[in-house]
Amino acid sequence: MLSCHMATIRVDGVDLGVESFGREDDPLVLLAGGTTMLSWPDSLCERVAEGGRRVVRYDLRDSGASTTKDPENPTYDLRALAADAANLVTALGAESAHLGGHGVGGMVAQVAALDHPGVISALTLVSTRPVAPGPIDDDLPDHDQSAMSEVFSRPQPDWTDRRAVAEYAAASAASLGNDPAQALEIAARIWDRTPTSEVSVHHANQLGKVFSRIDCSPRWRERLGDLRIPSLIVHGRADPFFPVGNGEALAAEIPEAQLLIQEDMGTQIPEWTTDGIATAMLRL
């Protein structure tokens, strides 16, 4: 039976919460949270581990079990988060890793692959885009404004109330192309792992708001053509937050990248997609 365990690993003065699946001597697949590790479903991690990989998913800073200080005033930038990924590969005893990133974690993964080419040997990018949060490039589709209005017009929950937070996520799920039951479960698990009752910390864990305050300069999109590693782009046709054209742009600009479009997938990775995504990842 494959092992699975939680830990905290210190890299460059930062504690990163990690969960490992599989055998330690298998090739490493490192999964960056978007922002928490729970953006990567258990079933996907287990399926990749069953395919002969050591899978480690981790929380970005200011989320989950990783170092949390002040999400409203982060003192790090996107390059530091990319360095965290590369340093974590080394701390886990591997020379290189297949790196996956979901959502904003996909931005971390892109920069890590570009800035640390000897450490990142393959890349999987899920539900992300080739530019930072903020104004979008003219050729990329922006957030679907109707869906965003539906989500952000909802009254905020009492962030100290686990059930209220989970129900808030479930109520917003359909607008984001997601399954309400899955959203409810994940939000409750994220709440359980949130280290304080501070609203800003819940916003960082549940909504990823810390990313809007991180310096993501300089641009990296123009460098994507320099990547020379196997790459998989996974995107949902029903994603209103980063519409599918963003994934298509990534696949067009990363040399020989494979594009896997999931027709009914929104912003989250639904359970019904995990087998196909895992199979595609294991081929890299």
C-alpha cells in the first residue's frame, strides 16, 4: 500500500506544509497549491503515485500549514514563490521534479521552470494563464464578468463559522463551473487547516486574495518559448475565471506543449477528470 503523510519542511527560512503520496525513491512530482495544496484532489495525487511517482503537494506561503504572516502586506514576490518550489525539490532530496501548478500556482510553476531550468524537468499547468493578476493582454480572454458579478455580489460569510464558509463556497460553485458538493467539502477542509481566525488569512486560504498584493513583475510570457521541457496544459472549457483561451495561449507559446481541454470543467479539478489528467501527467 502506498504511504501518505503530512509534514512541514523549512526552505530558505520559510516553512512549507507538504503532503506526500507514494514511495520516496520514485521520481518526484511536486504540486504547487493554488493557493492551498487542496486545489489538487486526493484522487489525482493517489493515481499519479500509483503510476510510480512520488507525489508531494504543498501550500504556498500564507496558506494552509505554510508560513503565515500578513497576507495583506506580503514581503515576498512571485520570484520568491518560484524559488520556494525549486528549493523544495532540493529539500526533498531530488535533483529535479515534474512541477504542477493550479490557478495562481500555475503562475508560480511557469516562473519556476523559467528561472530554475535545471531543477524543473517537466511542467503541468492547470486552469492558469501566462500573465500575472491584473490587466490582461489584449489577445487573452479576461474573467467572465457575469460570473464574477454573481460570485462577488454574494454577502461575505462569517469567516469564523466553518459551515457558513463551506456553504458560501458551495453557493458560488455553479457560477465558477464547479460542483457544489466538491466545493463544500474542499472549503471545509481548507477552513480546518487555516491557522488563525483573521479574515485576511481566510481570504488568502479560501480566495487567494494575497496574490493580488504580490509583486509579479517582470513579465514572463515572452520567455515561454525558451522552455524545453515536456509540458501539459489542462484547462476547463467551462472556466469563467481564466477562460479557456488562456490555456490555449499557453499551449501555443510553450514549445511542443500538450493541450488537454476538459469540456465541463470549471476552475476546480473535478473528480471525474482525475484519471485522465493523471494518465496524461504520467506520460510526460
